[in-house]
Amino acid sequence: MRDFVTRVTSRKFLLCFAAFLASIGASVAGIQSGNNTVTAIGTVCSVLSAAIYAACEAYVDASGKEGK
């Protein structure tokens, strides 16, 4: 449980979460204004922010296991 709390309060996760929320905001703004390009960009960026976070966590975990 402590590991979960540490990960959720990490700067990497908070930055990813902020990027995700901003991307959702862009998608909503695109939907509201009828601009499909902005909607698509917001959707793609929200998926990319989660993928980049997962890749970074995997890299850090793999680096930590090599050192042990």
C-alpha cells in the first residue's frame, strides 16, 4: 500500500495526470466549439500521456532491478 501511495504522489505521476486532464480539457473544448481537429488532438494526447508514463515507470523499474 505504501508503494502505491508513493507512486501516486510522485512528481512523474502528478505531471502525467495534469497532462491527461489538460488533454481532456482540450477534447471537451473541441467538442464544445465543434472543432474536430482539437478534439482529435486532445484524445491522442491523453492516450500518449498515459503511455509515456507507463513506459517511464517500466524503465525505472527495470533499471532498479538491474542494480540489485
